[in-house]
Amino acid sequence: MQKKSILITGGAGFIGSHVVRLFTKKYPDYKIVNLDKLTYAGNLENLKDIENLPNYAFEKCDICDAEKVAKIFENHNIDSVIHLAAESHVDRSIEDPLCFARTNVLGTLTLLNAAKNFWKGDFNGRLFYHISTDEVYGSLNNDGSFFTETTRYTPHSPYSASKASSDHFVRAFHDTYGMPTIVTNCSNNYGPYQFPEKLIPLFINNIRKSKPLPVYGKGENIRDWLFVEDHARAIDMIFHNGKIAET
Ligand SMILES: NC(=O)c1ccc[n+]([C@@H]2O[C@H](COP(=O)([O-])OP(=O)(O)OC[C@H]3O[C@@H](n4cnc5c(N)ncnc54)[C@H](O)[C@@H]3O)[C@@H](O)[C@H]2O)c1
């Protein structure tokens, strides 16, 4: 197994913490660097069980801080990125769209630039893997159809518009500079360590407190659900076997 030094952004968040746990435990020869700003959504308690593993390091950093991000690439000799850091809650994006543009668009671009500058055109053994959302494809029809990787982008919320924009930048870095990139657009995740503002934990807590269950519109929206540990395993598989430049 080739040794790797992987930067996982947003590793203190919900999905990121499962990815960090899986990679640190499964690949003791890999160095896993968790870069996270620790916003309201990030919690190092999610990683208590692995924080002392010798192949794990934590860097508190904003992905928009170009200077600090560049130093982290250098200090850890980063050869791969699994990018999960984002503002991720649709309701918050409606309140504060600029914050979503800053982190999800400018932050992703800052990371891409840092990778490009550090790898200096030598992309052998390198990968920038961007985790996005199926919300870039808009709404599902009620006819049993699914989104596919060729579905047209139709984002509706500031959150999904910001993620759509970041997907385009990732592909542009492949097409323009030849950077090896992969994008995945998963559906809603559920499972341990999810922040209680999200639908399933919110509903469970409201049911326990006999509070109303808030549903968008008339409750006709369709959602697909993915267990977060299955998603982490998919990320592992795609990281090692995914086709470059594909979705
Ligand atoms: N949760 C889902 O159902 C779902 C579905 C599809 C796609 N996604 C995508 O997966 C990724 C992870 O989602 P999640 O649910 O784990 O999110 P989350 O909100 O639980 O965690 C996000 C993490 O990113 C960190 N972060 C936020 N802004 C940052 C910044 N500027 N610099 C550095 N770190 C920052 C936070 O501190 C937090 O630890 C996101 O990119 C999201 O768009 C999530």
C-alpha cells in the first residue's frame, strides 16, 4: 500500500468525522490531517476515540485562509484532498447566503489553488476529491426517477447554488490545469453525530418533547437517505478506485 498524506477538510463535522475515523483506523500507514475551522457544526468530541492515533493530526483553520492552508499543505506534504468542509444547512443559507458563497465557493477555490501551487503540475499520485450534494440537481419528480451524473444542474437554494458553483470550479481545475479531480453528489445522510438542526435528529428530538414537526411546503418533497457509515465506505472506495474527472 502506497503511503499517503491526506487532507480531510471538515473532519470535525458529521460526515467528515466518519471519514476520518474510517481512514485513520483502516489505513495506519496513511497520515490523516483533519483541517476544520470548528464552526457551530464542528465538534472534536466526534473524534475522541481516534484523536490519539499516531497517524492523525488536527489543524484548526478556515479553508478561506490561503496563507495558512498553503502552510498546512507544505508542513504535511499533502498528496490528496478529501474536501467536506462546507456550510451545509439549507435554512441557514436562506438567512445568510454570503456566508455560504464565502465558505463553499471561495473556500473550495482557495483549497484548489493551494493544491495547484503545492503540486506544481506534478499530479502523479495526487487527487482532489470534492464531496458535493444531489441538491445541485434540484427536485425529484414523483415518477420514481433518480438523479444521475448527467442530470442538468438546477440548484434552488443559496446552499445548493454555492455547492453547484464549487463543483464547477473543481471540474474547471481538471480541465484547465489537468488536476486529478473527482466529484460525488450524494443524497441526504443520517446517522450518529449529526447536528440536531438536521431533519431526522430534529424530528426525533421534537417527538420526544411533543413539539410540532416542521415539514417543507406540503410535505410532498422526496428525499433519498444514505447511512453515513455507508457513505464513508463509498468515499473510501471512490478515493482508491474512482475514475479521474468523473462524477
Ligand atoms: N449531511 C448531508 O446530508 C449531506 C448530503 C450531501 C452532501 N453533503 C456535503 O457533505 C459535506 C459534509 O457535510 P456535513 O453534513 O458533514 O456538514 P457539517 O455541517 O456537519 O460539517 C461541516 C464541517 O465543516 C467545517 N467548516 C465549515 N466552514 C468551514 C471553513 N470555512 N473552514 C474550515 N472548516 C469549515 C465545520 O466546522 C464542520 O466541522 C458538505 O460539503 C456537504 O455539502 C452533506
